Amino acid sequence: MSSTLPLPKYHRVYLVLREQLGDGRFSAGLPGEFALMQQFGVARVTVRRALEQLAGEGLITRRPGRGTHPVAHDAGRAARSAPVQTGLTGLLENIVSVSLNTTVKVIALDTIAASEPVAGALGLAPGERVHKAVRVRSTREGPLSHITTYVPAGVARPFGRRELARKPILLLLEEAGVKVGRAEQSISARLADAEVADQLQVAVGSALLAVRRVIFDEQDRAVQWLHGLYRPDRYEYQMQLSRVGSIDAKVWVRKDVTASFH
């Protein structure tokens, strides 16, 4: 792990595991202490301290002989927290423009049962089938983003690797007859776990820009949930703002949204 981050090692491990728990990972149980030691490159005492903090916050349970398991919380809570509603005017064109200047590597593609966070974000029942795709988008300078998307199985047929490598999912959905309406989006910071760090060529625990976006069709049905992790040195999110109402109100709304790449 990077020694430049001003955080104790156990706290970096704790933060990464907490984020993974929030994403619905480890439904079958967390990896053992030895596996976590190898993943993060730390000592057993560091792993144990991180697990103790997670247990103290009620996020996991630890039972001798039965392993470590997550504690169920409100489904999709992280995905739905403080979303920003946006119109999609110009968004499709922006995605197409970006795709012309980047390349995509499809890491994984499968149809799976929706976990509680995924089901909550898409308005489904846990266990319903969804198409999951994991891709890494790169520029000439190297990897830019690690994107995981979920599409309800009833919305469109499964996309092939060749299609996903050539076109954004939003375009494929429109080609399948989906009429895109609006989006809810949140932007935050995340820490890179071992898998994402390897794909984006950064150190485990590095700060990444996290974008979560739920796309709705014209009937207000969720048709895609996207979770993107971006290298902040190669990605910039820009918004144009204008003030509405009186000076005292201080309410700001976006006029346009663009994303640029370095």
C-alpha cells in the first residue's frame, strides 16, 4: 500500500472493506485474515484491527469457526443517498464523443442475481436477474476508469463483449428500443481496492473519484445502474451553474454537465 497516504494502515484496510461492504460484496462471507493480509500487504495485527473496527460499527459479525459475515442493512442505501437529478440533454452526445477518444476492455460479463444494493438501486426484488458488465476505459496515457454497470434482464437482451467494447451501454439500450428519460447521480471519493488498483495502475488505497448513476426511461423505470471509479489525475467533471431566485435563497442549478479527459 502507498506510504504517502496520511492514514494508518489499519484504517486504509478498514475504509476499503467498508466500501466493499456497502457495495454488497462478501454475501458469502469476508476473506480470511491470511487472504486479507496478502491482498493489502499488511501484517495480521493490522487486518485484525480493521476487522475489529468494522465489527464495532455493526457492519460485520465474527464467530469462531464460522468466519466473518456482513450485517444486512437498508438495501441500496449507499446507491440512493443524496442523488442529484439531471436531465439527459447532451449526455448521450457527450458519452459518444468520449467513446471516440478512448478504448474499452471488457473485464467481466454475466447475468447474475441482483444483490440487495443492486436491487435497491434499480427498484427490483433481491435475486431478480440483471446483466452485469465490468469494463476498463483507457486513453493513450493509460487506464482512466473502472466501470461496473447493471441492467435489469427484462429491459434488453444481454450485450456481447464485442458490442460493449465498441459502444457505450446507453447507446446499446437506445438501439434496443429503450427511451431514456432522466438520471440520478451522486459523486463522492472512494479508495481503490486490490482489484481496481491493478486495473487502473494505482496503489491500493489510492483516492478515486466515484460516480454512481441510475438511468431511468420515459416511464420512470430504472434501466441502468452505473458505478464508475475514475483516476482523478485523468478525469475532470465540470458543471456550469446559474443562480435562481433571490440572493438570500442562494439556490444553484446546473445548466449543462460535461466530462473531460486528460
